Amino acid sequence: MKRIASRDNPFYKRLRKLAGSGRERRAAGRMLLDGVHLVEACEQAGGLVETLIVATSALDGGEIARFVAGREITIVADALMRELGLVESPSGLVAIAALPAPVAVDPQKDAILLDGVQDPGNVGTLLRTAAAAGVKQAILGPGCAAAWSPKVLRAGQGAHFVMNVVEDADLATFLADFRGTSVATTLGGDAGSLYAAELAGPLAWIFGSEGQGVRPELLAGASQRVHIPMPGAVESLNVAAAAAVCLFEMVRRRSA
């Protein structure tokens, strides 16, 4: 058991670099997990958790204290834990874990394709929703929020560890190679209703950025373009909400 109470501690300096920089995390091949749920999800998937860091107050009792009992931990002062700024409401437990090795995409299985989705909360929620719907692949194009950042991991709630998550992918190439039906969501006038769309076989769902939607070249390459009928007085849905409607329409069809 180690205790850290100073910002000048070499380990804490390294931890702050990992917390504050996606480039540092990529270079080190490491991610930071906040909270018991994410650490458990990582370990259950066979992930390598290297270091458990616990805030002093989290050892007073409760879930974290029970989880780390009997395990090697590093204790940091509460103020130092807060300064990491990983998420808005830190749990008091942070783990350093190895990033998973890249896995090749499968052109014959369901996937979600994210085109420039920049908000970490949206990206994490999209992954969580896709995992809940049974989708095993998430293909992120350039411009998306970093999939393995602490905020996306928190919003994903463990989805990362049951999916193949690929970043900085060429979405057009994936679509060209895909052996199924690609479905792009759009508000364009040529889009048909989601509820009348053909949703048989493997599906690649394309969800676009919060402001611009799916890029025209990806819309042109999609097998189908669909919109969600909205009789209410709003123009559009949040991308994560729209994805939930689409993915669970797929689930409903398959269940029927």
C-alpha cells in the first residue's frame, strides 16, 4: 500500500499527464477507469488493470472500500483525486489499465458508424445503447470524441469491453466492404420512414455529427436513408436518442 499526499510525487505527476492528455494515454497504451463498475467490466472482459488508486475518504466504508479490500492499492489525498478532473463527479476510485489490442472489423456483422460525433457524452451513450441492442462493432471516423477518454468510458458504462471499438476509421471504405445493408439517418427530404425501412440481415447504422449530420458522401454510399417520424413540434432528436430509436426498432423487428 502506497500513500501520496504531494503533487510533486513522480507517480502522481505521471497520473496527471495520463488524465490530462489523450496523446499521453495513446503513447503509453493506457486508459483511466473511474469507478468500481468500469473496473469490474474491464476485468470481467479479461482486461489488464495495473494500478488501483483510491481517495483517502473512499476507504471509510462503502462499495469502494469493499472492492479494494485485500488488493494492492495506491492511496491519494482527496484533493489530489479531485484535481485529476477525469469526470464531473469522481467516484474516489481510479484504475490504470492497458488499452485493448486492435481487432479487425467484420464486414458481415452489425455495426454502428459514427461520423464526427464530437460530444464525449454522446459517444459513450451511443456505445452503451449499441451494446444494449446487441451490436458488437463501433466504427468511429475522424473528428469523433476519443473513444477511450475517461468521459466517454464513464458514459459507456462498460460497453467498450463487450464491443470492438475502432477509431479514426475510413467509414467510406468500411461501407464499400460491408456485406449487409447500410442505413444512414438524415432529415433530408429523400429519406424514408424508419418504420418502413428494410432491416433484414447485418446492418451498419450511420449516425452523424450533432450539427451537420451524416456527410453527403456517406449518405450517397448508404443502402438506405431513413428519418424518424416526429409528429411533435421539434425538428430533430439528439443523436444518441435517435440512435436508441433506430437500434431498438431493429431489435423489435428481430424479436417479432
